[in-house]
Amino acid sequence: MTLRPGLPDCPALLFLIPDGVRMRIAIIGSGAMGSSFGGLLSESGHQVLLVDRWGEHVDAIARDGLRLSGVKGEKVIRIDARTDVPAGF
């Protein structure tokens, strides 16, 4: 079931972002939840930056992409991941 074109099938995200709006979003903490939300937001067209202090995790995301798996299968999403927020983001 697609709830709205251009957004992932996630009802919780519907109230966050109006139709047609593209945002720059930095998610501080790229654990299970931060990565999941970041991946879904990136996949729907937003500029997302994942920030975490765990360098190896950040390096793996930057190098290999973010791997998400769920009831719809597995996918790899290319997303920016760093250990700090760059100036001007």
C-alpha cells in the first residue's frame, strides 16, 4: 500500500513532511532507528546526513551504503555519513 507518492510506506512520516517539500536533515545517532529513518527519508528525496561517533560504522555506511532490511526485502541506500556535522549544513 502506497500512502502518498514520493514517500515511503511509513505512516509515521506522513505528518512530518508536507507534499513536495524537500529538506536537508541531519540525524544525530545512526544506530538502528536513526539509520532506518535516515534511509527512508533519503530514499524519498531528502538530503540526509547521518552523524555518529562510531567511526567504523560511519566508514562502512559511507563506503558500502546503508543496508536496510524488512518485510519488503533488503536494499542498499547511498547516503552521506560522517562523524561530525560539516559547517554550513
